[in-house]
Amino acid sequence: MEMTKTLPASGGRITVIDALRGFSLIGICLIHSMQHFGAIGTMTPQAVFPWEGTLNEIFSWLINYLVFGKFFIIFSCLFGLSFFIQMDRAAKKGLDFRPRFLWRLVLLLAIGYLHGLIVRVDILLIYAILGFILVLMYKWPTKLLAGITLFLFLGGASLVPVVYKSLTAPVVEQVEHVSERAASRPAGPRQAPTLSETIENNAWNGLVGKMRFQVASGRIYQTLGLFILGFIVGRIRLFERLGEFRNRLNRWALFALAGLGLLYVARSYLPPVAWGEVSYFSWMSSTTTNLINLLTAYLWVIVVIEAYRLQKVQRAMAPLVSYGRMGLTNYIVQSVAGVFIFSGFGLDWSNLGVFLSVLVCLAYTGVQIAISHYWLKGFRFGPMEWLWRTGTYMKWQPLVR
């Protein structure tokens, strides 16, 4: 087999990082397609052809166990890595990039807010907010950052309200029962908001709901931990020294497999908990799930890195590298397209089950990959990357090669 000793770089870029970003974007699209990108249509799901129900169950299982909660981990970790790379390149020129990066985050905040007006499941705004914290941590020691990351991954931040609740011991706890209300939901066509109503709702109510979900689920703490992890990966120059780290990374993969088995067994013994429940069992359940997702994501990364060592695989994955290089553009396009495909004010394909929704996602993702590869042959950046870069430096950046 023909292999490379080091991972190739193009114009100073380590292309396997772009391949991982493109790979994670496909996974994110698969997850969101199952959820119809948070869009509300007028149709109820119904089978289009025989055996579709079986295929829906198979694809739901595969995505839930192999994709859901895993690919956003890779995507988030790469954000922290990209932060380090930009800081490091500026530092080598004797520049402090932090002020410029803060302005860059302000622009991302605006992009994320505008994107979120249409796409309720947007994560760019959350990335921008957490990015400000990452800038503050830039000079902190690596050991301290590793300790904070471990604390966040083990659900330390989510444990605080659990401990507080156990200490305050409320006399009366009110629980809202929603089963009867859910059961009385009328059958038939659903009422779907128009585009203007969607934008109006997402402008504030959707934003508040998103933040509440991020905090209640602990997702915001995990994302911050992933940013820091990506930053640490950059600081130790893991991707520049993959040859040195390779054996160690593969040994850790074996431990990850063993850890997954133990975590799945442990999770089977945990009692079921209600969404939003604040208890030690809910903390244990969410932490166990987060660790399962982390270890699975790590295994995915190792698979891509090992496969990418083969020159034939590198050539085959060249379009995926282009797709990853245009990560911001493709993330926005995939989600906006998804909303218009499944929403009531768009194509209203809300009747599609998991299997057909995934096929739709893969179809237009394939188109995006082909367009990205063609685009970067004539241009330096993707459209949104160019716009973001131009705004960052406050002057027009060269676009055409």
C-alpha cells in the first residue's frame, strides 16, 4: 500500500484538518435532516413506499449510535484548533491577533444571529459567544486548560445546580405533566408559521429558547470544553507531529473501545430521567452519554486520520477537503436549504421519514461537495469565508486565484 509519511499541506494548510471538518459537516447534516432542521411543516410523517418503516428504524439506529452527538464534537474541536492556528501564525510574525480575533467573533455573532433568524438550530452564535471566553484563556497554562476541559467533560458545571438543589431541599416541587396535552394533539395537517413569522419568532423567543436548551442540557459547557481541547491540540502541534503521536493515538483508540463498552453497560443500569430534571441521576445519565459521544468521536477521528495516510484515499478525499475548507459557507447553505426543503413556507417535505430525509441531505451535500471543489480551483476562499475575512481585516481581500 502506498502511504505518506506525513500528512500533506497545501499553502501551509494541513489538509487532513479540512477533511475532518468536511466529514463532520456531513454528519451534522445527517443529524439535522432527521430533525428536519428544526423546521415546521404542515404534513405529518407517512410512508412513501413499502418497507420504508424498517429503513427508518435502521437509519435512526445507525445515526443515533454512530453520528448523533459525535460529529458536532469534531466540528467544535476544530474551531478551537483553528483559533490556535490563527493566533500562532500571527505570533510568528510578532503580532498579537487577539484584538483582531475579538472583532472576528463580533462578526461571527452577527452572522450567527442572522442565520438563526431562519435556522433555529444554528450553532454559530453559540460559537461566537464561547469564542470570547477562549480568547481570555489564550495565555493560560496547558495543564490548567486540561483540568478545566476534564471538569467540563465530566459534567462539573452541570453538577453545580444538582448540588445546590440537594442542599436547599425545596419543600414543594412543581412538575408539569405534558403527556395528556401531547396526547390530545389534533390529527391531520399542522399549522406551520410563514417565513416572516419564523423570522419574528426566532429573533427573540427562538434565541431565548436556544440559550435555555444549551444551559439545561449542558451542551454549552461541553462545547466550551471542546474549544479548549482543540486549542490544546494545536498548542502541542499534534497534527504537525502526527508521526510522533501515531502509535500513542492508536493505543488510546483501543482504550476508547474498551471504555465505550463499559459506559454502555453502566448506562443500562441508570434509571430513566425526565428532560430538564435536576438530580444526581440526570447528571450521571448526561455525563455518561457525553463520554460515549466523546469516545465515539475520537474513534471517528482516528479512522479518518489512518485512512488519510493512503495516497489513494487522499486523492479520493480531495473534494471533501475543499468542502471542509468552505466550512462556514457550506454549513450555512446546508441548513438554510434544509429549512426551505422541510418547512411549510418552502417545499414542505415534512412528510418524509428518516430514510428519505437522509437521502435528501446526502443528495444536496454531494452537490455542495462538487461545487466546493470546483469553486476553490478558481477562488482562494468560499463566499462566506471571503466575506468574514474581508470584515476581519476591514479591507477587500483577494478572492480570485
